[in-house]
Amino acid sequence: MLINFFFTLRAAKLKVSVKEYLMLLEAIQAGVLDADPANAADTSGPTTTKFYYLARTALVKDEANFDKFDRAFAAYFKGVEMLTDFTQDVPLDWLRKNLELELSAEEKAAIEKMGWDELMETLKKRFEEQKERHEGGNKMIGTGGTSPFGAYGYNPQGIRIGQDKSRNKSAVKVWDQRQFKDYDDSLELGTRNIKVALRRLRRFAREGAQDELDLDDTIRCTAANAGWLDIKMVPERHNKVGVLLLMDVGGTMDEHIHRVEEIFSAAKSEFKHLEFYYFHNCVYDFMWKNNRRRYSEKFPTMDIIRKYNKDYKLIFVGDATMSPYEILQPGGSVEYNNEEAGAEWLQRLTHAFPKFAWINPEPQGVWGYRQSIAVIQQLMSQRMFPLTLAGLEGAMRLLSK
């Protein structure tokens, strides 16, 4: 019945066994879905959601593969709807996309932007007074207009509500809870150049049991022993450098997923002592290791600073593209009200780990046109490098000094 679904999962490079597939069929036949198994592929109702969770539980052994499973599931059951039901304080009908505003550069320049305090106070008033859907306007929460609040329109500095992804990169806050996916550290690299560049940072030392032949010392001691073989062993050489990798994820970083996965995969293979954490746009008081559990499994940034010694090399990977409020303003995060500005946390991190660098996947030619990148460069003492071969080599050369 679902044999093609099984082959779709295998084609997506999920290690699904026949035994697990048969277990899924047994669960369906046992009535776990409380529905006719023949309707398991019906995408019109709640049965699809039940089948999704049952199939994922039975077939996926490692939650790192959940994203691959989601994509394969959606590809097989065409027309499947989003399975995650986020709580919305704004009626979804207000945010339905009927039209998308197109403005000329002159028209965009003529739109005035609000300051931070005015923006927050005005949004509060809109929630109190708005009772119906608005479209194409310049004031209320709606779509396709020049209002600072809503989706699919344009405003030089607004709050994005109900839009699936960034379009103009001008929102200073995002109202909806978003779900990001982890970078895949098992990705096969398209080039060895990233690994070669990272190797500039390696520092080897001998440690552990003496299980490696020391050929030079064996020859010397054998010769000194009148030809009697005298084998000498030494501990194996290991890369001793410690790397703390902090990666921006979600939002505008979606455009750079492939290249960030490449550098993540290369770092995992090159550095034995690699620790990594995720953040979004700017570092604040907590980070996370798993994007599916980023709200339930938080790692306080201060604990991270205390956990690793100052010899760790600190590498940020992010496009540094955000509202300057997110860096300089308490409460400026697009997702929650941070008590301290992101700049404070960046300074604490760079003070705790003196060897640091920022890798930016954005083309270097646009850096001068984005205010937030200039702010981050200043906080990083100009230690920002492009995600290119030359940029990586420059960053590794700086960190190895």
C-alpha cells in the first residue's frame, strides 16, 4: 500500500529498513490511527497529521533526519499542508495574500519610517482598535500596503506579521514564532578547498597511549644497540586546537544554507575539539544546539563563556544582515524582548575568547550598503571575512597567530 512512500524515503537518503516499514504497516492495521488504513494517504483531514507522526516515529531513528523526512513526506503526499500549528494572535484572514505591492525606488524613498518607541506604541494601538481585515493600506495591520504592520507590502522599518519569509530585509521585529532547521554536518562537500583552508588552524600534539611507531628513534636506538632491533613507540598525534563555532540560522540566512553546511561539515571533520551553537541574527542571553528544541533546550550564553577556556578559537558565521536595533537596542530582537542589547553579548564573547573572527556569506560588495554589517564589523574590530577561499584563509591565518 505504501511501498512507493518507502522508496521515496530511501531516495531521500533516509536509512529506512524493511523491518521498520513492516512495523509501520502493523501499527496501521492495529488501528493506531483510529481510521481506515486505506485512507492513510488522504491529505484532506487530521488523519494525515496522525499518519505523519506515526510514520516519523516508526521510520526515523535520529531526529537529525526529521527535516529530510518532512521534505520526503511532503513530496510524496502532494498538497500536504503545514503540520505545525503556530498560535496566532492576529486573525489569519487579515494576513491572506491576495496581492503583492510593487513600488518604484522613488515611491519607497517617500515612505517615512517610525522610530523604535513609536513603532511599538503604534502596534499596541492597532491591536486595540482594529476589528477587520485591511489590504493595500498604510496604517492598519494588513497585506500588500505600506503599513509598518503586516505582510507582503513594503515599509522601510516595520514589524512583519504572518509572512512566510523575508522579502525586503527591512523588518525590525517578526511577530510569528518561526521554526528553523539544523545545518546538516554530514553534507558531502562539493570542493576540498574549504577543508584545506581550515587546516591552517590545526595544531598537533602527541597524546594518549604509545601506539605509533617512531621510525627515526627506532633506527637510532637499533644502530646504537649494535644492530639489535630496538622498537620505539610514541603517542599518536592529535589536533589540539579547540573551536567554538556560533552559527546564525533562519531568516536571511536561508539564502546561504548550502555554503554554511559546507563549512560546518568541513569543521566537523577537521577539528576534534569542535563545539557549536546556533543563534538568530545576533547573539543574546541564550543559544541552542537543536532548532526543533530551541525554546525548550536553551544554553545560557554566560554558561557557554564560563564552560570553555580562552584558548578556544571563536568563529561566528552569519550574514550580519538585520535591523541595527537588533544589535544596539534592549528588546530589539525580532523574536523576544531581550533585556540586554546584542552588542553587550558580542563584547562579552570577544573578551572571553581573544582569538575570534566573523565569517560572512554575503558578497563583500554589499557590506558597505548595510548599516548592521558596519556595526558588527566595528564590534568585531574589523575581523570580518567573506565566505570565500581567500576569506577563510585570511580568517584562519589570523586565528592561528
